[in-house]
Amino acid sequence: DVAPETRPFEADVAKLLHLMVHSVYSDKDVFLRELISNAADACEKLRYESLSDPALAASEGAKVTVTLDPDARQIIVEDNGIGMSEAELAEALGTIARSGTKAFMDRIASAKEAEGTQLIGQFGVGFYSAFMVADRVDVFSRRAGSDQAAHWSSDGLGAYSVQPADVAQAPDHGTRVILHLKDDAASYTERYRTQQIIKDQSGHVPVPIFLKEKPDAEAEQVADGAALWIKPKSEISAEEYTDFYRSVAGQFDQPALTLHYRAEGLHEYAVLAFIPEMKPFDLFDPDRTGRMKLYVRRVFITDEAEILPRYLRFVRGLVDSSDLPLNVSREMIQQSPVLAAIQKGVSNRILSELEKLSANDGEAYIKFWDNFGAVLKEGVYEDFARREQLLGLARFKSTVSGEGWRSLKDYAEGMKENQTAIYYATGSDLDRLASSPQLEGFRARGIEVLLLTDQVDSFWVSAGVDYDGKPFKSVTQGLADLGLIPLGEGETAAPAASEEVTGFITFAKDLLKDEVSDVRASERLTESPVCLVAAEHGMDRQLEKLLAAAGR
Ligand code: ADP
Ligand code: MG
């Protein structure tokens, strides 16, 4: 026997493991969901690779087997999927590859330990969650097509070993994960308990799951691996949708909106998509692309095809195409006209579902908007063709919204005599913005001003956008056209510039010299003595700040 090579975990893994090992997180069951999902992914990867390399094709159907061993206090999760080589084992189980786990690490960096622990269930922290219940984990794996097996082992305390293994210890192809359970986790070897957990958490993974109550017992099927999206809607319960959402999205809340339909006609495909109820943590991660999986006739192809535009990246789910050739390469997919048609169809459908929601359930829609409005607004400058529709979906805080929200339709209906533009103010803090002196002249005339506090706002408003023929105009951009709009009842205009004012202006200009480009008397202020504005055709102040912060 060669001495196993021992390697330290990457620093982030060590931190994560520390949290797992010392976890007081109550819902430890999630480890099983994570291991089964990895096993199912591995089966889907093999199915996909064998499309181009038939020599890899599995001789038996893909499956995941969970074996309980109460005497040895072990639980074993085995798949006949793609498997891992020795190098792949070290890479996959020694570093943090997945972005969800990275986001989790960022999030807990600032959180207290107890709080961090609570976040485990929301993130789904992958393979390492096994160390919540095990004090040693052995992984035996053999890559499909290889004649060598490898063994990874760790107690989760800072280091792991990898070494070649006897092929008899691993499946013919695939992976066997052996958990040596901690004392207090022995109950996972009880058949009914574990069977229930599997059904609840993993009942809809697209690979059948078998359970053996003892190593020498017969395997019993506990989940059929049938594709939920193929079934008619009427046969699917709300719980089934939620379970499926959780397994496909890696989110552990409820779906706020479920979209399940079959497109027929020129292109045929099934769509099962969800909008989460809670904001996923990596929503603004720049590396974060979509999270829609692409299947072709029930074979998983990739989760990297851009099925939806970036501004719909909060949507989770899948599309199963009947038209794409099965042997299409991942690279070819992006250029395929079939994908373009799917992109268009699904995006349109999602936006029209949102329109329906806003019409039928205002409260639910506002909840959605509160979570994802800032993302959807990116579409206003990214997707010219749907700009109108996206502006129609947008909701705003404004000088008249109070606790509520305003649509642009609401705004347009409240426009004053001679008012030709939609006025907005940008800033990062709503309260500060609402009390800004720049709004006084607008208030005095009863003109509504949109209060824009999302980073993205500065970008779309300066993209030459208009709504219903009305341009958006910043209150800070030079003197607004207030002179033309009558004052509200009981409001007084600032007095015309008297000699005193003119004298003061000369004094101020002299004093400030190059600091400002001009000093003017304004119609805009009714209570505050002074405010700073950007030049009429200059940059919006908020955008100026953002660009300065970005070092441009
Ligand atoms: P994720 O599944 O999100 O990538 P995990 O921590 O669950 O993150 O797993 C890390 C990586 O380990 C996976 O991406 C995969 O490459 C590898 N892996 C884990 N389990 C298996 C398995 N049963 N078969 C093949 N590869 C696996
Ligand atoms: Mg995983």
C-alpha cells in the first residue's frame, strides 16, 4: 500500500467545514438532499457524455442507491454516473467551486456563528454538509471509461487524503460516498425516517432512487425519477411543485410563481419555471448567469445555455426541447435558432405572467417587485424590444406614493397642466431623497417626482428612455421647466431675482470661482435657501457619484 497523500483544504473550505462540524443547525437532513443531488447530477452527466462517446453508455439504467448500515453506523450513497478520477476528486472535494457556496461564505463572513448556521439550509452548501452528521467521509469513485478507482477520505478537520483504490471498492463507473455517522446522527440508519426524508427532499430528482435497509437487503425504489414536467398539470400537487422547485433551483423557500406549460407549433418544448419567494443571495454576482436548465427530450444538456436574458436571472427551472438534436454540443446550442425561439417564447411568457399577476394580485406583485424589480429594470436599457413592456411592469416610490407604489400609468394620469416630462430624483437613501430641497418647487406645484434608489436606475434613465412619449427628466438636471407649470393653491413662488439677489449671486460666483459653473436664482426652491444641481446637459449627480466610486 502506498501512503495516502494528505492535503490541506483550501482556506474557505476549512472555514466552511468548521461551521459544519460545529453546526448546531437543526435541520441536518439536508446533507442527504445534497448527496443525492450530486449523485443524480453525475448520472445526468454520464447520460450526456455518452451521447458523443457511446463507449461510455451505461449498461444499466441510471440510479442512485442509498444503503443503511445500522451495525456499522453508516449511510452509503452510491451512483452509477460519470465518476471522478483521483485528480477530479481532489479538485471537486478540496475547493469551493460552486457560486452558491461562495455566496454563502461571503454572507456568513459578516454574520455571527449562530446566524451563519441558520443560513445553511437556505443555501444548500453541497457535499461538505455531510460533515454535519459524519465524523469521517470516504469517497470511492471511478471515472466512466477508466480502469482505475480512487479514494478520498477526510474527518473534515482541515485535511483530506486521496489515493488510488482497488476497483472493487468503487462502482464500475460512478461514486460511492460512505458516511461514518456521529453518535447523535445514528438515527439516519433507521429505514422509515430516511425513506421519508428522501421522498420529501429528493422525490423529484430525474433519476430513480433506491433504498436498502441493510447492506444485504434488497433495494426498494423510493422515487421513480420520472420527469415532473412531462406530467399534465392537473396531476401535480402544489407540494410536488414545491419539492421540485427546491431540487431544481437549489433554493429552499416556496416558489412565488410557478409557470408550467408546453409550447407547441413551430417549436415544441416544455417549460417548468419558478420565481422564488425570497431573493437568492447571488442575484447581483456579476458572474451569475441564468439558472435555467436545458434538457433535450428528458436528457439534461446544460445549465449554461442562456435561455433567459440576464434581467430574468431570478427565474429558476428548466426547458425541455423536442426539436434540438440530442447530440448538439454545448457550444453549438448558443447559436441555434431553436434556442433563440425558446428564449423569445419563454421570456415573453414570463413577462405576460407578471402582467397577469400585477392585474390580479397586486399584493403578490409588489412582493415580487420588491425582490426583483431592481433586476428587471436592467432590461429597460438592455432589451430595447421589450422596453415598453418592462416600463409598464415597473413600480416606483415617489413623492406621492407613501407606503404604496406607483406605476408609470399612475404617474401619467396625475400629470399637471403643461407638464411634458416625467420627473425623477436619484439617490441611495429613500428618506433623504424624499426630503431633498430639490423637490420643493415640484411639491409646490403638485408635480409627482419618482424617487429612484436602485443602482440600476441611474443607467436606464440616462439611456434616452421615454414612456408614452414623455421623456424622463432629472430634477437635478439644470432648471426644470417649472415656470410653465402653475403653482398649487396657497403656494408662493420664489420672488423674482431682486437687486439684492443679483448682488448675492455675483458675490457667490466670485467666492466659488472654478468650483461651480454657474450660480442662479431658481424657481425650484421654496423653503431651502440653496441647492447644488448638475449642469443641464451634464451627468446626473447620482451617476456621477457611481462612476466616481467605480474609479472612472
Ligand atoms: P455542486 O454540486 O453545487 O457543484 P457540491 O459541493 O455538492 O457542489 O459538489 C462539488 C463537486 O463535486 C461537484 O460539482 C462534482 O464535480 C463533484 N461531485 C460531488 N459528488 C459527486 C458524485 N457523486 N459524482 C461525481 N461528481 C461528484
Ligand atoms: Mg451538489
